[in-house]
Amino acid sequence: MTRSPRRLAARLCVLPLSLVVLIAGCSKPADETGGTAGGDGGELSGTIQISGSSTVAPVTEVAIEEFGNEHGDVKLSMAVTGTSAGMQRFLLNEIDICNASRPIKDAEKEEAKEAGIEFTEFIVAFDGLAVVANPANDWCDSLTVEQLKTIWEPAAKETVMKWSDVNPGWPEVELYLCGPGTASGTFEYFTEEIVGEARSSRSDYLPSENDNTLVRGVANEKGGLGYFGYAYYAENKDKLKLIGVDSGDGPVEPSLETVMDGSYTPLARPLFIYVNNKSMERPEVAAFVKFYIDHAAEFSKARGYVPVSDDIAKANQELLSK
């Protein structure tokens, strides 16, 4: 059975490598379920495989590190591949947990059903996508949603090549665009909210599933402009300039307050983990997921994200108890 608190969320919510593997502890021989819960102290062991979104990865990274401090015999590995690539592995039963910066698609639900995979969806944080420019940019402090569409829609590759093409009052500096690759849930979310159609984007930009690559791309070019999860801006404030987004009521920058009060629109969104219910039968996976959900608020704050509301936290706890 698929379980989800997302309907509730809809009411409340207005790494130097492209593939990063994080390890906590070392594993002991596993029993038939893939893990053990033995010893006088009820020590856990086994392996937990995680993959998916680079946006969710910083929160999960904290969970891995903190859980590893308490359960050093559990081996946790996380690959940063983008939501869609992570979901593909999840639907092939290759991983236990998928980090996702977008909800699971109907087609993916159908694949899961056909494969006999039952899962539980947890909302672990909220994020405001950061639109950023190079610090040398002294002409643009904010962009309207319409200007962002003008820059990123598919036809723009033929007509919008310089900042002056966006606003005649701005200099004739070439745009150097950086953004998530097509396997990213952030790419799908941004294009749907800004361009008006998911996956509809100009193709002449620097794409990467590694947000640190995007940070470097914008930071190294005077005309740089990009977008990614707020946590990566927060970690690189000295290299980037945050651009306000104006959806009609004046420019607003992403922050804990503006994401929480709904004023940063339309680029605020929930972040998820999807857990294979069969994996949850293994004690090490059940313990890690419970630990993650119990401490999700502090983990998300530690990486600059907005913690879930009390109601969503309660809904997550109810899912854990089922």
C-alpha cells in the first residue's frame, strides 16, 4: 500500500562530484533480511542504499552522519543522481530510499504497482529555489516571473543571448546560464512553474545534477545566472548574488520566513523521501527512517531548509506507526 501525507502538505504549503557516495560505519554479516539486530545492546548492522535528488541530499547527509554516530555498524551509501534517475533505481528495487525534489509521477506509481513495490512517502522539508547571479552583476537585483520565462523558454535560445535582451536598460553582457539537468526534479519543477510546462526549457545552458558544478558555473562568469536549491546558495553566499523573484507583488528573496509564510512564490516546494515498504521490514532501515523523520526539522534547519509544519510532522509520525 502506498502511503502519503502530501494531500495535507498541499493545503499547508503555498557535492563536488556528480555522483557522491557517503558511508557511515562498516557492515557485519547480514541475516536473511539484509541486516541484523543483535548483541546485548541491540546493535544494528547491514547496508542501506539511497539515491536521487541533489536538493534533498544535504538533509539526508546530516541524517546519515548523525545516525552513523549512534549505529556505526550500519553502512549507508547515498548517490546523488537527480530525482528521476533515483526513482528509476527505486522502481528497479536497487535502492531502499529515494530522495526526491518532486512528487512521484502517476506513471512511476504505475511502474511500482506493476513491479509489486509498495512505498511510503514522507515530506522531510520545504525549499525555496534560489535564483542566483554572479556577484559582479550590479544591474539586476530581481527578475519577474515573466522575465524568467523570457530567459528560459525554448525559443529564447534564438532571441535572448544577452542581459540587454531581457531589459534594454541592462548591459550587453552575454548570459551564461546554469541549471539542473533533465533528470532533476528541480528542473521539472522550475520549468513547470516558470515556463508553464514541465521539461520545457532552452537547451543551450550548462546542465548538471551536481549543484556545486552550477555554483562554480555562475561564480566564474560575469553574466552567470542559474537556479538550484536554497541550501547551495546558503553555503556559497560569498560566491553568488541572490536574485529576488517578483510574481506580481514585488520582489521576494527565498528565506526560512518567506518560504514558510508563502510569500516566496512560485518557487517554494516540499521535499520528499520515498521508502520501499519491504526494506522497512529490515531493522536497520526501519531504525534509520524513524531517526530521520524524528529529527527532520533539525536536519533541514541545519542545511538552510524550512522544516515541515507540526501537522505534516504528525502525519509523518502516523505513517511510521502503520
